[in-house]
Amino acid sequence: MIVYDNTTLAFIQKAEQMLREILKDAGLTVRRSRFLWKNYLYPIHVVVFEGKEWGHFNAPYFQIGLNRRLIWSAKDSVVRDILRHELAHYLTLLEYGDSRPHGKEFHEICERFGFPESVSAATMNLEVENLSKEGDLHSEKVLEKVKKLLSLAQSANAHEAEIATLKANALLLRHNLDYVDKVETLYLDRLLVRKRKDDKLTAIYEILRHFIVRPVISMGRGTVCLEVTGTKTNVMLARYVAEFLDRELDHQWDLARKAHDLSGLRAKNSFYLGMARGFDEKMKGVKKEFSADDQKALVKVEENLEAQIRIIYRRLGTVSSGRQTDGLASEIGKEKGRNLSIRHGVEGKVKNLFLGFTK
């Protein structure tokens, strides 16, 4: 996940300045936030993340990532070497297009710009004991409680299901209220990466807005994904929900298609968007059951999140589907959405750290 707070923003500013200096030393023309390569300008863009790598180059977004732990555990010279390594991936992409992450093209670029063998190596030995533990125990406990309540919301008893959904949302709200008046770290995760935008992704985007995160449909080089921003607990929950929905929407469409003799892409897309509208109606009803104080608090939490994400996104557009709608499929989807319950999901653990490349 990508991380934004005052510390990481300061580190990013420092790392981007280092990167500009490395580019200049390599003989490339550098502008304020871009560098020139074969008459085209490319972005100088560093982010900080929590994850399994010391650093990575994300090709679709022309983005270099540095592990958050480097802020406290690495000297500037080590950070510069990691930046050189990821820049070599960047320049390899620009020179050769897609190629093996540490193949002959990568090593040719390292040699061309005078990067030492320690930079071209795929791994880096940096005091592993400083990286042995991560995570926020309180957030993880809240997350597990919310997941259990969402799972209970699949009860066949409609009243019990609504009570479980209400409790899950109230717990999530109470957790977020702890941070309303604090400078809280923002996390960004990229979910459901695919080659092109579709109405299923739009439907999941709409549903995720009810989980106190800010989803954005983000377009990269030959790829599209959902970028989800919020507190760590909320972003982790959003991944859990999104991965479930990616399977469940297809499952519900398959059931509806057979039961109602539906067919065609228009019907399928209308069904997905109908499910999102139905879930939206359900959640608005759930939130009406909040106390007056909790309803005001929810508005405050959401306004606070909207203000915070301006750190990341200066300009945001709107999401819409320009396709014609199949009325029957839309109504069937809406009914399914009103009864949608979030369940199942397993979170994995990652321990090893290395230097990475993301195509």
C-alpha cells in the first residue's frame, strides 16, 4: 500500500531531489518534475509504500516506490542506490519496451550510465532485523470484528442481517472518529488491476464508497485499476470487500442470467450497475438508523477524508457509464444489490523484501 503523511511527504520530496541529481549526473535534461528522453518528457514521481520490496518501479504509472522503512533504517547513500536501481528499470522500459526485469537490457542500461554492480543486483542486504514486524494491532482487531459482522449479515433472517450490517458500519464509524481531529496517515492501495475499464469496476467503485474510503478509477499505461485511499484499517477492508465483489458480482449475474433468461453485454453491465444502486439504497437505509450524533459524525469523517485526499489528487473527475441500459436487468440487479452481503476473504502474509519491477 502507498502511504501519505507528513513524514513520508518530506521523504518523497528529498528522494525526488536525489533522483533529479542522479538524472543530471547521467547526462539527462531535467525539468522541475520531468526529465527528457528522446524528445519526450517523463515524470519524476516517487511514492512511499508498505510491502515486500525495498523499492520498485511501477511501469504503467512511471512511478518509483520506496519502502517506508527506509526512512528510518537506510543512509542517504543506500536510498540513492535503490533509486538508481529503479531508475535503471525505468530507462530500460523507455529504451527497450517490455523486457525481463533483470535481463541483459537492464544490465546494459546500468553499464551505459555507470551504475555499479551493487546497483544492478536484484537483492540488497539491509539489516533485516529492522524490518521484521509491521502492522497496527488495534487496526487489525477492528478489521477482524468488522469482517465477522459483515459475514453475519448474510443471515437468512432479514432483521438479523440488517442488525449485523448496522453494527459493522457503526464500529467502522467509531474507529474513524478516533482520527477525525488528528493528523492521520493516509494509505493508498491499487485493487483489481485489469487492461480496460468496465461497468463491473464502476459498480465496485460505487459500493466501496460506503466503506469510508475514497476510491478512484485510475488509468495507467495499458492498465486500469481502483486506487483506494483512507486509513489503514479502511483500505485493508476495502481490499477484502473489492476482491469478494469481483467474484460475487459474476456469481450473481450467472444466477440471474439463468433464472430470468438474460443475455448480452448490455444486460450484464446493467445488472452490475443495478446491484451497485441497490446496495447504495440499502446502505442509505442502514445509515438512517444511526443516531443523530453518529450521522453528524459520519458526515465529518467523510468530509475529513475528502479534504485529506487532496494531498494525493489535485483534480478528480466523475465516474459514469455512457452505455444504454437494459431496464429488466437493471431492476433485477437492484434487487440483488439490496440483499448483497459481504462475506469470505483471507489476508496473506509477506515476509521477504527485495528490489522489484511491476509491469
